[in-house]
Amino acid sequence: MKLIVGLGNPGTKYQGNRHNVGFMALDRIASDHGFSPWRTRFQGETAEGRLGDERVTLLKPGTFMNLSGQAVGEAMRYLKLTPDEVIVLHDELDLPPGKLRLKLGGGHAGHNGLRSIHQHIGEAYRRVRIGIGHPGHKDRVAGYVLSDFPKSEEEVLDNILRGISDGGPALASGDDARFSNAVASRVAPARNSGSRPPAAEAAPARPVKATPRPAEPQPDAPLSLADRLKALGERFR
């Protein structure tokens, strides 16, 4: 059994925010892999299903970001899981949009959701850090994470969410390399994988058969004196 947590803030007001990319990832996984309908549980919303051979509970805390650990701790204790069986998907300022990193343990780097989880279950859980980029100055961070993804990033966002869903079974089983490859194949597909037709090869040059030029007329050779006299005699014959 695995508990996969997506971080975000509850309510329609926040659903398109950069801070809610963890919720978005769980919604895509639940939809693509046929999970149960969402229901209220563990101070949030949960859905149950399977990713590959693993039974999985998805959790979207309903406690707002800075209290996420309350829901995560309650769910982990009820399901009798250890922190290393918990996977948290969250937004990451230090990665550009379209990038993703896996991490086990470590600090919370000022992320309020992770800080709260640290307080309730410790730091020895796995994280999927989903890049959202940085606004450029720390004073702009709060407004930036609580703003929606712009239209210019919609395709990148859709690709990374699809990649996370594609790699869901590998993520649940702990195969980080296969999970990363699944994401990469969505975000940066191989060349000539169908997105662009290969350039047509140039046909080999066919040898051109030269048309023989007609022989140029040669000037008449001058007649000898005997020949001229003979011709003159035949003329008056």
C-alpha cells in the first residue's frame, strides 16, 4: 500500500493556481487509472485504486497548504504506513516549468505544505518536485504561487501531468528511473517519434545519357590541277 499526496489549497478559487499542481497531478492519475470517486476522508479527499501491482490511496488535504500535515499524518496512521511509504507531489520554485525531480528526505526549503508534513510525520518521505519557476524576487513569491498558470505554459503543464500519470505504476513501485523516463518521454519526446515527419531522402542522381552531337560539316578539300582539268573537259563534252 502507498499513500500518494498532492498538495494544494481546497476550493474553486485556487484550483488553477501554481500552488495546486499537486492536486492537478492526482486528478490526472485518478482519471487515467480508473480510481474510485473522490470522497471526504482524513480531513481531505481520497480516492482508491491500483497503480501496477500496488494498492494506492490518493489524498488531497482539505486543511489548506500550511496545515497539510494534519491530513497526511491522520491518513498514514490509519493505513498503518511508514513515512517511506508516503509520496508527496508538490510545486517547486527552484525548477523551471516542465522540469521534475525526485527526492527522499531532506529539508522543506520554506514550502509551507512540506513544513507542516515534517511536523507530523518527519522528513523521511518521498517527494516529487514539480517545477513552476521562480518570479525572480522573494517578495513576489506569495502572489506568484497563488496565481494561475498562464496560457503560454498550458501545453508544458499538460505534458508533465500526463507524464506523471504515465509513470504512476513506476512511482508507486519505487522504480524512479522508469518514472523519470515516462515523464521525459512526454515532456521531451524523441526526435522523429511522430511529432514531425522525417525529411524525405534525396533520390540518387540518375546518370544523364549524353546525346551525340551531329558531326559538323568539314570544308571541301581543294581540287588538284589534274582534277580541275578533268572536270572542265567533262563539262564541255
